[in-house]
Amino acid sequence: MPPSDILGVERRRRWQDDEKLTILERVGMGGRTVADVAREAGVTRQHICQ
């Protein structure tokens, strides 16, 4: 059985530039960490730090 049958169809998110900036701007506001903001946005810390 191919892996796609087990895991389903892989989908990638498409982010608009303004959405990316909004996420980045949240870091540090009110003491929020990269991990906090990443969790809220549904991404990993690495996505924010790249």
C-alpha cells in the first residue's frame, strides 16, 4: 500500500504576505514567545524563524 493511502493527500498552506507579517508582528507583543505565536497560527517555531 503506498504511503498516500495511509496518510491521505498532502496539502500545503498558501500564505499571503500580509498574513505572514501579521504572524511575525505578534512575536514579543505582551511577552508572547515564538512558540506561543506558532501554536496560535498552527505552524511550527521553525516556520516563523526561517
